[in-house]
Amino acid sequence: MDCLKKMQSSSWIYPTVILCIYGFFSMMRPSEPFLTPYLIGPDKNLTIDEVTNQIFPVWTYSYLVLLFPVFVITDYMRYKHIIILQGVSFIITWLMLLFAHGVPAMQVVEFFYGMVTATEVAYYAYIYSVVSTDHYQKVTSYCRSITLVATTVAAVLGQLLVSLAHLSYFYLNAISLASVSLAFLSSFFLPMPEKSMFFHRKSESGTHSQEPSGKDTWSNPSNTKELPCYPEDKDAIKSSAKPRNLPEHQSGNSKHQNHLLKVFVQLCNDLKECYCTRKLLYWSLWWALATAGFNQILNYVQVLWDYRAPSQSANFAVYNGAVEAIATFLSSVTSLAVAYVKINWDLMGELTLGIFSAVNAGCLFVMHFNSNIWVCYAGYLVFKACYMLLITIAT
């Protein structure tokens, strides 16, 4: 059994497969394109104003508040525990969507969904801590692709169940709950990483950084020779190395505090070094603003669609799932196209950024001022495809 565990941990295939399984089931949520119709329908009986002004904003602000502390804790906890936390947040979110009622309950739902999105950093950072750099390109492609596949499958499945089987939105959420529960169970099979970016990084000499438990790792630098000594001599060396005027636990606490301080100093130095480059600074600024705008569109686009084609009216059919499926497919195509288009992004990157950002702004204006639901759908397709193209170039 120990040999099997060692093989599993050392192989890049095993953690990649488990992480892809987690990514597929966590994103296979057929109810998501129909969230607004579900909330304002007979299941929850909320008004469109309550959903727009009191419920959906909670996700935006909770995501903002949680993002930085989750990032730091994710590195300290070495990713796996945060992925498990995301699975728990998924389950709480969909349990409450199924069985809780009222505006306060739905606000709690949005808070836990903010936890879900804030902890996504663990999913995308985990794999780089358990595989070698030789496999980075493969595992990145697999993990990114599986989430797009799952989103597409979920949207198509949801649309088919609504349009053809006339299934209630409640049962779509039940399917989503089952899927995220499978994702939660699969997260326990992920091997625990031995290193992380800041708190548990390996030094150039091959020594490990201090573990959270406070245990010291003794190592011999490669440029020194180890002198022969007897066990009693080693005990004397270790005892003399410890400060005699401090208790052992105080010495351990001091080392741990010094290690945390070094980590935050290193983090600040890394940020300073990165953003001294002007080009990296304004691309990162674009990334932050574009991502914030994209999240807002994702948050409220269903509200706009419901204004244009009320989901509770017998005169309109809801095609949210089909639109999301097509948008995800187009996003994957545009993202993949970046790898095959031979362009010098140092020269053409800013021009491309400006052109497609203007296209996205135009799509939003058209969606706002046009009352035709099909024009709104088309504008969203172009907007999401262009955003995914630009975010891939920025990456």
C-alpha cells in the first residue's frame, strides 16, 4: 500500500486525472444558465428587483473580500484543503438553492458562491505543485479543457431537459447538487503537495522550507564536507545550536514567525519586481478591469434576458442553456486559435487589445438599447468569445 501511494504521488498522470474529474463534476451544473428564472419562478417566488438589487450584489462583494485572504491561505494550506473547502461551499450553495427560501437565505447562497469562485485559485494552482515543469503545458491544457467541456455539456443538458422534457428548474438544481457532491468526494483522492509557491517552496540547494508544524529540516550544503562524529557528538551539536536562554517552544515560535515574515517580504519583492515593467503593469490593469466587467456581465445577463423575454410568460421560450453552450464553444475556439495565429504580440498585442475591447463595449451597448432577445443573445456570444480571446492573449 505504501508503494502504491508513493507511485501515485510521484506520477503526473494520477493527480491530473483526479483533478480533471473534480473539474468536470464541479462545472457540470445544468441549472446555472437558468438561475434567474428559477429564483423569480414559483419555486422561490422572488421579484426581479430583489434578485437584481439585494441578492446578486452579495456575490460580487463577498468574492472581492475573500479573494486575497483565500489566496494567501491557499498557498499556506498547500491547495488540497482549499479545493475540499470549495467542494463544501458548492454543496452548501446548492442545498440552500433547493430547500431555503427568502431574500436573506439567497444572500447566504451568494456568499457561499463567492467562496466557490474565490477558491478557484486552488484548482488552477494545485497541479503545478505536484508535477514537473516538463508536464506544465499538458496538464494546463487538460485542466482548462475539461472545465470548458463540462460547462458545454451542462448547458446543453439543461436546455434539452427544459425544452424537450419540460423538466422543472428544481430538478436541474438537484442534478447540479449531485454533480458537485461527486466533485467533493473526488477531491479527497488528490495527493497532498509537498511544496507551494511561497510558504513551502524549495530552496536552490534542495532543502525544504519550514513546515507548518514548526519542525526543523536539517540539511548539509553541497559545498561543505560532513565531518565524522559519533551520536553523542551530534546531540551536543544540536543542543548547542539552540538558544540556551529560550525555552524550546519559544524558539520554535520565533522561527515560525521569522519564516512568515520572510514569506511576506518575498511576496512584496516579487510584486515590486513584476510591476516595475510598464507593459506588464498595464496588461495586468486591463486584466483586472476586464475580469471585473466580465464577472458583472455573467452576474446580470440573465436579468437582462428576462426583461427582454420574461421567463414566466407563455409567449417566450427560454434558451439560456443553448446560448451558454454556444458561447462556451466559441470561447474555446477563439482561445485555441491564439496558439496557431503567428503574430508578434509585443507589436500587435496592444492594437488587438484595443480593437476587441471596443467590440466588446459595442456589444454591451447593443444589448442594452435593443429590445430583441435574439440580438441580446448574439451580443452575448460575441462578447464572451472576444473576452476569452483577449484573456488568452494576456495570459
